[in-house]
Amino acid sequence: MKVKRILSGLLAVAMVFSLTACSGIMEPKKNDGKKTVGIAMPTKTLERWNRDGAYLKKKFEDAGYNVELTYSDNKIDQQVKDIESLIADDVNLLLVATIDGESMTQVLRDAKDMGIPVIAYDRLIRESDAIDYYVSFDNYKVGQMQGQFVIDKFGLDLKDKSKSYNIEFTAGDPADNNATYFFNGAYDTLKPYLDAGILKVPSKQTKFDQVATKAWDTATAMTRFQNILGSNYSKGKQLDAVVCSNDATALGVLQAIDSDYAGDNKVLLTGHEANLAKIVDGKQTMTIYKTSANEAEVAIDVGKAILNGEKPDADLIKKANWDFSCKYDTKTYDNGKKVVPSYLLTPVVVTKDNLQKELIDTGYYKLDKKGYPKNAN
């Protein structure tokens, strides 16, 4: 199965390149006539970025390109320096998974002046007209899927106002551009029901800056939600649902509910990406799952097309014949300077009921002896 080959490749190359790719350190550019791809990853502390960086490096090298790969320890200044070094080495393409979506303006202006095309990987880079393409999942749709899950689970109907539900929101890091898309997708989907009074927010915290969680930190999310519970739910008021933009914040909310919620009902809790054990245990209701291996595949094909002198568009999807869903979008992702042409993959909703089908049967995960999903590799 193609998925299994990709995942096996990700693990193998991650083990090899984790020994050589260090923060801010890269191999010198080779004078062998080959074009060079510069890849700037945020950090090595998350295995996801190790796998993505190593897989991207190997696949570009297999296609005949040199690659310089950097990791920046989640330090914005370090990533700027890393990209400056890549530009100084006169790379032919930059692929950047940014730490902070609004801190790359000057360094990418330098890249544009040097004629170096830029692909924003996973996270949109804002306030820069140097971005040629954006490769990610449809992050607005992630939020839409979370919102729709709430609608479907409660059977909400705008024509039926006989019952109302209490809901709260927890969003992500303001420095991560994806966070606003996650929140807006969910909030926009639920807004008609909020306006109709079918959904109520007792805390009245409905704006992104009110519900954001710096660095997606679990402890920060927990503390904020403990305050919400203490101020709004201490006298027996029922909490029905919490829309959390990702699983790190969902875990914090879950810890707050376990310790501070006086109600005895099961709270619907959304998330996105990692708390699969909590899904199995029935603590978290759903998560949005995104396959990073597929995202890397798209970035590789877009990058190769650029390096071959082509201008990628919707036709690339037909030519690539990927075995996963991806759309080409030229309207949605405005970074403040331009609408960035985007390749957007479609994630999936995972619940306890379909976890076997979506994650185990596809080969992404296997079950351990206790029945919890573990990475298949």
C-alpha cells in the first residue's frame, strides 16, 4: 500500500537525518551543477517535523537535487538566520514551515530579490508577497468539520428552538496563522445556531483573542478553562460542548473538566491531531486527523514542478494522481499582501466508532496490547 511505503520511508529517513541535521547547521552547498532546495523546519522536539524534514530531504535528493535542511529550535531569530544562510548559499527553492507567521517579511523579501521561489509549508506566512505557494491541509475546513460535528451530534435545527445547549471555545496560538482558520471555520459554522439562541456561550468569550492559547499550551488551556468553569458553571449549570482547535488544548480542557466541573453529563469535546487514547477511552469525542506524509508528497511535487521551470496549478493534481484528496485554491488564503495559491489536503473526522477504519485499517497506526493506537512504524 502506498500509504505504508510513505510511512516506512518517513521513519527510516528520520532516523538517518536526525543524526546529521542540527539546529542552525547545514551541509555546505555542493558545486556539482545540481539545483539546491533549502528547507527550514521549526524544531526537532516534535517528531512530526523530524519526519517531514527528513522525508522531504530524501525525496528531493532522490529526484536529483541537493538539499540543505535546518531546524530552528522553535526560535524565531534562529529561523531567520537559517533562512538568511540558505539565501546566501543561493538555493534555488525555499520551503519554509514557519515558527511565527509574521516574522519572515524582511528575510523573504531578500529571497524574492534573489529570485528564489518560496513554498510556505503547513503554516501560512503572512505579510509577504514573496510566497509563491502554500501547501497545507484545508485549515478552515478543519474548523468547519468540528462545528458540523457539534451540529450533527446534537441534531441542531434552526427551525427547532425548543432546546438550547451551552458551548465554549478554546483556540490556538495567535502566532500560528493556522489557529485563526481553525477557530473561524468552527465559529462561522456554528454562528447561525448562536444567533438563534440554540447554542449559548455563558462565558461570552466568542472572539479569537479571548479564547486563544499561547503556544497551544495544555497547562494554559487548563487554567483558562478552570476559570471559565468556576465563573459560569459552579451552580449546576450544564456544559454541553467545548470546541477545541487542537488536541493539546483539548487535553487541558479535559483536565479542567475532570477536576472542576460539577456536572455529571458527558461533555462533547472536539480536537485535532493527537489524543487518540482519549478517543478510545471516551474522554474526547472526536479529533481531526491529518496525514503529514501526504502533505509532504504534495510539497515535493509542487517543488519539483517549480524547479523544472513550470508554474504549478490545478493540473498538477491530475498529473500527480495522488491517492488522497487535495484541491487547488486561489481565493481563500490571503496573507495580507496577496492571495497565495494553495494546495489544500482534506483531513478526516476520527471518533471511537471509525478509528479502526480510518487509522488502523489504512496502516497509519496499530493497536498495542491495551487497545490504544500507536504509530505503525
